[in-house]
Amino acid sequence: MRDGAPVDARRGGGLWPFAALSAGYFAHIGFFNPYLPLWLQELGYGLWAIGLLTSLQSATRLFAPYLWGWLSDRSGEPVRWLRVCAGAALVLSLGLWWQPAPAWLPLVLLLMFTQTSAMMPLSETALAHAVSASGVFDPRRYGRVRLWGSLGFLVTVLAAGVWFERHGLSSFPFWANATLALVVGAAWAMPRWRDPPHTHGAESGRIWPVLRQPVVAWFFASMFFHVLAHVFIYIFFSLYLDRLGYGKGVIGALWATAVVVEIAWFLTQGRWLPRLALGQWLVLASALTVARMAATAWGAQWLGVLLLAQAVHAIGFAAHHTVCIALINRHFPGRLHARGQALYSLIGYGCSGITAGALGGWLSSRYGLGAVFEAGMIAAAAATVTAAMVLRLGNGWRN
């Protein structure tokens, strides 16, 4: 925003600031999520405590994204709030260097996650604004930006794996500081614009009529179960591989395999998405995730099986994510957009993350880490059934 006048985000130097933000944010996620459980394990925490601490990220998604999304919808300035979140997260990440009291690390993680959990919905709101023309979401342009996030993830998950293998995990806080500094820089490079202020009344954008639509309700149910299966991977996959004897370099390479196929999908999704209806993509993604969970649970002793399972990520995550963003963009337009993205984070990654952390911690403590991925297989099967309801009620939800 210049001199108080609105600025079109699409004219602020093209899409490169959005690509830079995506790269920076997922560079942070690329090292933080896979290696946080291993760092906590090195600090002396048990499986149950690790499950609870990692699930704090999901707990904050129960309230933080919707709060920031409401502020964004009210002010019409998602970039402004994105900058606030990024700066606060960087400052809070400095607290990872100290452990002065037992409650210190949980408090730091809780406060930091309150900021970082809001970044994705706010950035997706800004990006959807930038890649849409006349309210029509362009998946090709979206994929070309979003692939930079996958590249950022790929770089840090590989680099951190090699670094931690050679030097140990004591530098984990530094990686958090450095990657969040990149996010702050990218957020300030983004063009800032202001949509018309949102007032009370009929024009305020009421969300409940949308949520009461059966097809939207089934969509969120399917999304919950689908992401639940993936959160089991995010929290417990590295620990599972470590217990099976795989080195940190191999663990990083397996994470990287998933990201490479994700990048390939985002780069070419404009060619593939029109071949099926959006509802059909939801069903396919969930069905393939059932196979991925089964392979991880029962075939993890073979590296080739794990590589094939990780390759399913192209459809199971990347295609599913784009379809979800497109459907939220369709059903939560204008004044509802930031809150729609927040609900995607709240239900998809908040509720499912809390469930995965608590249930996975209990299952792994009692039955072993393999049982976590068997539970993921059941969750993916439930996602497939509910996605079929979406397909039926939405008449396919054509692209």
C-alpha cells in the first residue's frame, strides 16, 4: 500500500515475492518438522512427550489461523498480519537456545507455533489473490509459485539431514533462527494491498451458510481424515526410520523423494488436473494414501518399498492440496477467503494434528511405531469414503 492507496498484489513486481515466501516458509518446515522429534529425543524426552510437544503445532491451529484470518478479513490486509506473525516467530525462536525450566520449551514452542501456524493460511490468501483473474483460480500459476515452497523444503531437509548426521542436533535452534529470518525478509518483500474494509451486516460475509452446505461439510470431513494420515508421517516417520536403523542422511533422502515428486506435480499440474473432476481427485488421492500407509507400516524394512511409498506423495499430498485450495477459493470467496483458508488449517492440520499426536504417541508407546501407520491406513480409508460422498453431492465438482 502506497500513500494509503490500494495496490494490486499482481503488480508488485510479479509473483517472485510470493515464490520467495513459499520457499522460505517451507525451508523452515523442511528442517523443523522432520527433525524436531529427533531433537526432542536427544534432549531426553520420551515418545509420549515427543508426541505431545509436536502436537502443540496442531493445537495452535485450533485457534491461531482463524484469529489471524478474521483480522485479515476485517482489515483486508493479509500481508500486514503475515509480517507481524513472521517477526514474532523469529524473536520467539531465539528461546530455543535455553532450557531454564521444564515448562520453558513447551511455552516457547506454543507461542512460536501460534505465529507460524497462521503463516500458511495468510500466505495462501495472498497467493490466491495474486493468481486469480476475475475471481477464477489459476492452478497452473499457483503450481509455478508453490513449487518453490517444495524446493525450499527439499534443500533444507537434505542439507539438515547431512549436517545433523555429521555434527549432531545441537545446532537445531540456529536452523530455526536462520530459516525464520528468510521468512521475515520474504514477507517484507511482498506487495501490500488493502481490500475494502469488511463491515457488519449482510455484506460482512457470513460463513455459517457455507458451512451448512452438505458438500462442504463432507469436504472438511474428508480433509480431516486425509490430513490425519499424513500428520502421522510428519510426526513419527523420522522416529520410525531411526528405530529401524536408517541414518539421518537416508531419512533426509526419503523425505526428499516425496518433495521431488511434489515439485514435479506442481510444475505440471495444469496439464493433469483437467483430466478428472475435483471430487475424483479427492477420492484418488485418499485411495493412494491407503496404499502408502500400508507400505510404510508393513514394508519399511525394504528401502525400495519406502521409496515407492514416498513417491505417492505427488498425488496423495500435492494434488490433494491444490484441489483443496481450489475448492476453498470457490466456496469461500471475497470476505470469506482468509477464514476459509483458516478453516482448512484448523480442521485439516489442527484437529487432525492433535489427534495424531495424542493417538500416535499412545499407539507407539504400547504397540510400536508401526501401529501408527496402520492407524494412518484406517484414516486414509475413512478419507476415501467421505471423499466419495463429496464426489456424489458435488456432482463431481468439475474444474
